[in-house]
Amino acid sequence: MALNLFGDVYAGRRVLVTGHTGFKGSWLAMWLRTLGAQVTGLALDPDTQPSHWSLLGLSDGIADHRVDLRDAEAVRTVFDNHQPEIVFHLAAQPLVRRSYRDPADTFATNVAGLVNLFEAIRACPSMRVLVNATTDKVYADRARPEGYRETDPLGGHDPYSSSKACAELVSDCYRKSYFSAPDSTVRIATARAGNVIGGGDWAEDRLVPDLVRAAASDQSLRIRNPSAVRPWQHVLEPLSGYLRLGQRLWGNVDFAGAWNFGPGAAGEVSVRQLTAQLGAHWPALRIEQDLAAQPHEAAILRLNCDKARQQLAWHPVWDIDTMLARTANWYHGFLESGRIGSADDLAAYIDEARRHGLEWAA
């Protein structure tokens, strides 16, 4: 399945994934293993039960370190012991409403933890590539109809969004201050992805896991912002972007900087529309509007991904209906028989990318 993907740049490479026990991180760790990478993980214990990481059973093939990013010495020790060449930084406090409850922890993890990571990278002679995954929420809230471009101003109303905008600034600072010299061997990029869905997400206060839990209990889910528009994509979409970006960074410093990875206009729909379309694959899903006062969230988020399309030859693979069908099937399989469909989803995604003629899948 993995032959020739991403120019075989990951085969045999020492790759560190922070946040490997999380939703996106566990999918990425699985994919990197199929690419032949020597994978090291740095993360806290999974904070959901079940967790996608635990269900995948990858511990035997990955050096699994339970380390808090806020512990600079422990982070440095992992780098010293494993000497990674490529780092995908996904570890974060990723939830908006949790950030309102605990802003200090959010900033400590997402900003101070990132500084600790950069300091470990500075001291690690093997390092070549860092892809830092931030979020589409780093942009100042201006609801641009054409979608935010990488050159648009950073902002952030809530603590989570603000912390990730800070993470963009920290990344740019370290790139310019320490890794911009002609003889520097480290190349740094940030990746701003839209809202991801897919099998194995059990996080609190996220739409699809909340819908799954409600449907499994034969209840309706109270939705706080049904008209909010987001760029929805299957988890494998941004991960293919991260891997493609890492591939190009390995060979060319010109790919350093910020990159958007989103679904395009067809995937930018409201919460209400997404729920209705997912309900076509899962009739038990029911929603109602929560009329209580809610914390501020942007009404519309759209991403302009022209840069990734033109310079990375990256394109989304699955349309919104395919994405939702695969997601519903994953949860149905797990809830009905304990089946874990992640490897099948990855194989189907790669096959479709090849049919589309995408460069990374050649």
C-alpha cells in the first residue's frame, strides 16, 4: 500500500510525532508506520475512553513516550535519545470551550510547550524538518467570503484560537532567529487545517463524537451554533497535506512558512447542513438547538488553499459525502461489532488519490 508514497522520503527516517495518542496524531502515526518510518511518539495519556490510539494497538511498533510538553527536560531527553530527523507537532490543548474554562493550561501547553519543543530542536543535530500543525482559527475574525489566505492577519478571540495564533508567531520567530542562516539544516512550516472528522474521534465537545454518543443513547444532541460555517474534511486530508509538506521541506527550504489545508467550497457548510448529510448515513442522528448563551465563536470560517494547490500540488481527495459515509461506517462498525476500520479507510483514501493522479500518491 505504501510504496512510492511521498517519494519514499519517510522510509527509514526517524520521525517524531507529538500528540500521537490524540485523534489526528494516532492516524498520522499509523500512516507513518505504513510508510516505513521509525516513529517516536511524545504525548500525554489519551484523554478519552475509548481512544483511537489504544484501539489501533501500535505501541509495539512505536517508541511511545508519555511526556508533558511543559516539562522541558523530559522533552529534551526524548530528542537526545531518539535523534529525530522530522517532527510533526500535533500535541495541543485543542478544544475551544475547554480553553475558556482553563486558559492558563491552554497557553502553557500551546505556547510555552512549543517553546520547549523548539529549544529541544535547537539542541538536536539530527533535526531537518518541523511541520507545526496549528488551526484555521489563527486568523483575525473577518469572515472573508473568499476564505482566509496565509498572508491574512492573525488574531483569535478565545484562548484556544489566541494560543494558536501565538504558536504561529513563535514558529516564525524561531525560523527567522535561529534557522534562517544559509547553512541552517532545519526547515520549519506551519499547517493550518480546517475542522477534521473521521472514525476514532471521541473528544468532548466536538460535533461528530457528540452526535455518535447521542445516537448510541437514542437521544437528540443540542447544538449551540447550527448556522456556523466551517471547512469540514476527513482527518486523512490534512494529514496528506502535512506529509506532502514534510516531503517538500526535506529537499527545499523554499517550502518553509505557513500553509492552509482545507476542503474547498464544497466542504464549507454549516453545522446544520453537515448534520443533515451525515444523517443520510445514520438516520438515528437527531439535533435540536441549544438556546442558552454560548461563548463567542466565529460565525464563518473558510480557507483559501490556492498556495497548497499550486505549490505543493496538493488537493482534497474525498468529497463531503464520501467523507461522511466513511466516518459513519467506521462508527457503525465499531459500535456494532468492535471493528476498527482505520486501515481500510487509509487504503481506500490512497487508492482514490492515485486514481486522481495526485503527485504524492504516484
